[in-house]
Amino acid sequence: MVSRIRDHIDLLEEDNLAHMGRPGSIEGTRELIEYPYIVVYRVDEERREIVVVSVLHGARHREGPEG
């Protein structure tokens, strides 16, 4: 499973694929699904890099900005 997640993250390094994840629940993030996990990441356009914020299990309860 870890290798599949890593492979998906590696795809994000391609210029035209950096934004392939859906918009995240936190402003400025994107989410890439590798069932049952969610990779939360940011695209730093200036530095031309992907920053993985977290990898969460999809069944885990996440609180939004409203608490």
C-alpha cells in the first residue's frame, strides 16, 4: 500500500499533473485519493514543488475549519 501511495505522489511531480487531486477541505490544499487513504498536499508554484501535508485513512473523522 505504501508503494502505491508513493507512486501517486510521484505523479504529482509532473508539471501538468500537480493539480490532479480534488480541492481540499482546507483552503490551499488538494486531496489525492488512494483508497482507503487521502493524501493532503499543497502545490508551491513559486518553488515548483509539492508539499505533502498528511496522509489520512479515509474513515478517520476530520474536522473542518468551522470546528
